[in-house]
Amino acid sequence: MTEQASVSLFPWQQDDWSRLGSNHLQKHHAMLLTGLDGIGKREFACLLAQSIICSRTANESLDQPCGECQDCRLFEAGTHPDVHVIASEREALEGRVALLGEYANRYQDAAARDKKANPSQVIPVDQIRQLIDRFYQASHISGRRLALILPADRMNVNASNALLKVLEEPPENAYFLLVTANPSALPATIRSRCILERLSEPAIEESLSWIQQQGTVFPENLLLERSGPLDLLAQLESGTLEQKNQNIRGVLGVLDGRTDAVELASQMSKQDSSEILNWFQQFCADLIRWYCVGQVPGWQGIEYVPSSMNIMRVYAVYDKISTYRRLAREQLNGQLALEEILISLRRAV
Ligand SMILES: [Zn+2]
């Protein structure tokens, strides 16, 4: 047994770790780590980052970072000079792994950020430029340097372009770890420079039993959706899962002709626009998987489901939501966008 590192893996990540942990990233300088929301990508990435930085992992073929060497001690204290975390303001403040937030603070004006009512969800080009400046200087102690970018799909166009240059000509012993649940939202040029690794998601029964182990009971009448257990737990605790249940019933009501699309759009537009669009896109993906390959969504057991759907139309709605999601970061008329989505979905029945 090796020493406990600063974060630990979740039970469903053991196989992924055997495949990707220890020296995997050192075989390729850039990895795009992806997978469903709420399965613990940050924790996994954090441990992977420490594994790269640990001076003993590579030399002694340890399964996990040693937790004892100078690099590990600095890493866990949030003070390692060769570790760079680039994140949106929102992520730095609210991301689940506090250690990553501490590293991200180095690249942010925390005082200005903390006064904002709505911290930015975008990674601006300045952060990437700063990263590049620091990255091309000699590494300070470990001989390696590591940049962790999350959520990578939040880089704006200029930030992506700047990152692309350093991905194309990385300094020696530099490693990049990009984390996102939406790899398709990244430019193809960035994706092609990284190896793409998708982390596993636990089966729904495993998720529920893990949630129960955390001391939270899952109400029986609640419909599930395709989300990782960490997200489900957080949503249960905050009441968002109940809200989403109302969304599911509402949208299926529109498909059935029982609920008025405009009225529902008006109710839905009161929710956070980026979250509701994200939810809608997952809902469309659920429909596509269900009607194309028979993969039953978590929210089955509902009173009404359409007997057939024109899947090409659902795909078109899915694509349209991608556009709205990009617009949502700047300006979007949420009510109109939601009306459009609902009416287009109704036409797919
Ligand atoms: Zn170590």
C-alpha cells in the first residue's frame, strides 16, 4: 500500500486508474480527460497531476503518488511552483476539489472576482498567455511542469488559439491535462493534439448505493437522469433534482400536447440559462439513445412517452442547443431559445 494522496479515487475509478494512472500521461504530453458530469473527473485529474509531479512515481513504479517526497508535500500544500491550474472564475470558486481552486487562484484576481455577483464562466486568453510565460521559464524543482485546464471547453477562441501554439511546440517535460465533459465543444485542432480518454461511469445501481453510503436517501418517486453520482448527490441536496423532474414532466407534457410550450418556456427561463441548456441537451441525448439503440434513460417510469420520434429532428435540436450554449455565455434571450427548442421537439414526435 502506498501513502494516501491528497484526494482519493472513487470506487468506480479503479479500472480507469489502472489504465491511465501512474506513467500514462508521460507517454504523451497532452491528455483530454472526459466523461459524464459528476463522476469525479476533477479528483481523478488532481491525482493524475500529482502522479506526474511526484518524484518517486516514475522512478519506483508506484501505483499512486507517494505523498512523502518534497514534490508531493508541496503539491498537497497547494504551493508547488511547477503546477499550473487554469480555470474559469466560477470553477475556481465552486469546483469540488479545493486544492485545484487554490492553484487556480494564482491566475486570477481573487479580490475582484469575489466581489462579482456572477463570476465568469469563461477562461480568457490572458490566463493562457500568463501560463505560457511561466511555462517557458525553467521548471523550478521537479524538472517537470504541468498545466491542468478545466473546464477546458470554457476557453474562449483566443485562449484556445494561444494554447494550441504551446501544445504544438511544448517546452521539454511539459504536460497538459485538459478536463471537460464536452470535448466536442473544443476546437478540433486542440482535440487532435491530445489523446482523448473517457472515464467510466458507474451503473445506476452503483450510483444509488454510493449515494446511500453518503447518508442520503434517494426518494423513490424521483425520476433519475443520466448524471454521475457526485452530481446526483449535490442535486438531491440542493433541490435541483426535483426541479429537473418538473422539467422532464413538463417537456414530455409538451410532446404529448398537454402542456403549452410558451408557458413552459417562460417557467424554465427562470432557471440558470447555462444549466437549463445543458440539461436540455442531455435530455435530447437521452431521447436519441433511447429511440436509436433502445438505451432506456434514467427517467423512465413516466406516465407518457412518445411511441416514436423523428431522431434526425432531435439531432437538429441537439445541435441548435450547442449554438445556444455558446451564446448563453454572452447574450441570449432564454425564453425565445427555450420556446424554439420545445416547439422543434414537439415537431419531432
Ligand atoms: Zn511523491
